[in-house]
Amino acid sequence: FDGCMKLIKEVTAATPIYLANSMNSLRLEGQKTAAIEILQQFDWQVPEWVIIPGGNLGNVYAFYKGFQMCKELGLVDRMPRMVVAQAANANPLYHAYHAAKGEMGAMKSAFAPVKAQTTFASAIQIGDPVSIDRAILALQATDGVVEEATEEELMDAAARADRTGMFNCPHTGVALAALIKLRERGVIGKSDRTVVVSTAHGLKFSQSKIAYHAKDIPGFEAQFANPPVQVRESLGDVMDVLKKKFNI
């Protein structure tokens, strides 16, 4: 992504092609409406926390803008604390947050781009986010936190949540893993109302989902796997598997 971003900025500077990436402020104006919808659906009660998967980080700033606008309009009287959740294989903001030891004022100088490694959360496989300054501003304004998730943590978290009937993408798995880790450490309280932003549907990532549940990912225990069962094209064989699985 980082190489493509560098190239497309050069292309749009030399041609009439329009850049619709999150560098474009009009895109952020659209994205911020998700924050407004969260508040509206909660009857204008502000959640304690909002957890957002972070890659290029434009969405982080967009959510901040939406919450801030509602506060300025008097629709709410406070801001939620924001959490940016990054994949451990592409986590420059996480490194900056910890290098600054949580001191928001020091995060900008502590930031350094990284070479993003391969992650199942491919849409946030970004080592040099273009919206880094705006994301730091959002974290400063909301007393925010940055957390990371390893590849196994994010896939486990997605599969665990899938057991409730959802079908999460790996990026949502990053945010869910951050929720689990922050709750276990007591950063997020037991009764804190927390919103986890889901950024895509699991069907877009069916190959990695199948590999997880088939336990085909090297080094993964895949503790929440629901292994597929192959049967012949026979009603009797299918019924035998169902009876054994569900005790019917």
C-alpha cells in the first residue's frame, strides 16, 4: 500500500485523475457520519470507548470529527475515548505510542514509518500512514489508547466473535483482539459501554477464514476453529454428521 500511495500522489499531481483516498478531506466528511450514527443509535448517550482498526488512519480522524461536531452542536456533552487497533505486523502508531510512554504530546516526534509485514488484515497493512498527524490529534483530544494484535490474536478474536452469529473480517478481528486485551488489563472497565467498529464482511476474506478453521495456518493453535467436515453427496451421510455434531 505504501508504495502505491506514493505513486498515486505523483499520478494525481500530473493528471486530472481525482484522489479519493483518505488524504481527501471530502472522504473524511463522509466517514464521520458513522460516528453520528453511533450516537443516534444510542439515543445520544456517549459510549465510554470506540475501538477502530487503524491503517492509513483517516477513519480515526473522521470518527473524531463526527463526535466533536456533535459535542459542539450540543447533542452530547462529552467525547468517547478512542482506541486505535493495529496489526502487530503493521503498527507504526503503536510503536510511537509506546515510545512516547503514552504521553500524547511526544507521539508526533516519536513516530517513525515502518516496513509493513504481511498480515491477514490486508487493508491496514500500512507502515507509513498519510493521516498520522490527524490521528495523533484525535487521540490527544480523546485521551486515546493504541493497542496491537498479533496474527493469531486477530484471527482468534474474529473466530470467537463469529460464534455469536457474526462473520467478521480480519480487520475487525484486530479491533476485537484490542478489546479483549484492554479488558483483561482493566483499561476498559467491566461495565464500560464499548463500540467496536467492523470495517468489512468476512466473506471478502473467505480463504483466510477457511484456512483458520481447517487449521492450515502454520504455527496457529486456532483455538476457536470449527473444522469443516467433508461428506459424500448423500443425504444419509449428511444426516449422520449432523446427528453426531448436534446430538439429534
